Amino acid sequence: MANTDIGVKWGIIPVIDPDLNSAREAVYQTLLRTDKIRLSQKIQIRKAELGYHFTGGAFFSDGYIYELSLQSP
């Protein structure tokens, strides 16, 4: 899992890095290094988005995900 915390708001709420794409790519690259991915494809599931979450922090995403098929153990 990617840890994208960059601080704390109000002393208790984690502040995440607004670049969701970097977190996705970091997780994917970590999984690639395990040599357990059989097939993968990057697909767009929604339009690129710039938004705000419930505490007012901004985020952005290009709308892509990785679909993975893992090797059997």
C-alpha cells in the first residue's frame, strides 16, 4: 500500500498527497518488482478529475486504474 500522508489537519485527520496518480503508480511498480503479475493493463474508468474531499483538501486523478491478473501461488 502506498502511504501518501503529507501531514495532519486539526491534529487528528491525515492530509493526503493530492496526486492520486503517483500513489497508483507507486503501488503498481512495487507489485511489478514481485514478479507475481501475470497480465496487466491500464484502463480509464472515469474522466480526469480535480476535486475536494470532505475536509476541503484538493485531489486530482487521471481516471486510470490497473487491472491485474496475478500468478497462482
